[in-house]
Amino acid sequence: KAGVTQTPRYLIKTRGQQVTLSCSPISGHRSVSWYQQTPGQGLQFLFEYFSETQRNKGNFPGRFSGRQFSNSRSEMNVSTLELGDSALYLCASSTTVNNEQFFGPGTRLTVL
Amino acid sequence: QQQVKQSPQSLIVQKGGISIINCAYENTAFDYFPWYQQFPGKGPALLIAIRPDVSEKKEGRFTISFNKSAKQFSLHIMDSQPGDSATYFCAASIRDSSYKLIFGSGTRLLVRP
């Protein structure tokens, strides 16, 4: 079975721009979660989607948004980028059976 | 109450030794405790996980010990190998309507040959 895939793997943007990141979960997984990883704050939960509905949201500003499509693929969007948004953005997928989450390789976003 | 505290921040172990990483939590509603291993440039990989109804779980060289009364859990890596050198994260979640993971701050493990 193919793992979680994320595109693009690397992105460079400038302040004020917006960015869209994509995640394809493991086949059969209906839950997709997004996390931000930075050296200072560690791994922080952004939001989780299940069957196209956001089930939970972390403590991030409204500039961070996401959505999930009927095929379980998910996108997250960050608008009006700030320097502090530079991070590794990780997507994880899960079945409905248990909490086991499997992470993708991440998208490295650099904001200049 | 949502925090998971992890220690040590870094750890150096000789090849063949035992690596021990500890985590503590406050929220008694947590009911799922996974450990993840992350290599540079990669996403975290699920190593092993435990639920509070058992005190220990072993998979190969990796063992989780869980102390419900103390609200602590730890990862033991037996016969540590240089290939185990990575960053390890503990996490916790509540089996409710979502799968939100609360992560510890990570432990950078170096296994010397």
C-alpha cells in the first residue's frame, strides 16, 4: 500500500502571499490531519478532517484553513504568509478503527 | 492540561546499550499513547503505541512502559544501534470524535558505534 503523499515537497514564498499544500492519504483512510513542525514550537495540531468535515481545529489563526474532498484527499491553505509560518507541514492519515496516524514526508515551506 | 512533557531533550548511548525516554501527562482523559521516530528530512513514523489498560507493550527491541497512577510512560530501546539515531516523540490523544495528537517536545538520540 502506498503511504501518505504530500505535494509539493518544498516551497519558497514571500510575505503576504498565499500557499496551498496537498495531501493524499493512504488508500481507505478517511481521516486526514495536518500538523505544523517548527524547531521552537515542535509538532502542533492544525486541524483534522473526516468525510469532508472538519472535526477538530488547533489554536492557529484563521489564515490557516483546509478542506477535504470526497476522495479523502486534503488541502490546506495559508493566506497572507508571515515569516513565522516557515515550517514543515505534515499530513497524517488514519482509519476509523483506531487512532493510529501515519505521516507523510511533509512540505517544507520557507517564507522570505 | 493538554501538555505532554518529554525528557531528556537529548540522549547519547553506546551501541548495545539501553535508551530510555520518558513522558508525563496531566489529562486523565488521554487514552492512546504512541511513540514516533523521525529521521532528518522525513515525516514521523509510528513505532509503537499503548492504551492505558496495559502496563507494558513490547515490539522487537522497543518497549513502552505505562504507569497510569503516575501518569507517565516511557520508551525503552534495547540493544541500541547507530541506525536508531533519530528524534523520538511521545504523543497522547483522546479517543473521542477526532484523532488530534498532542506531542511531546522530542528527544534527539545519538547511538555511538
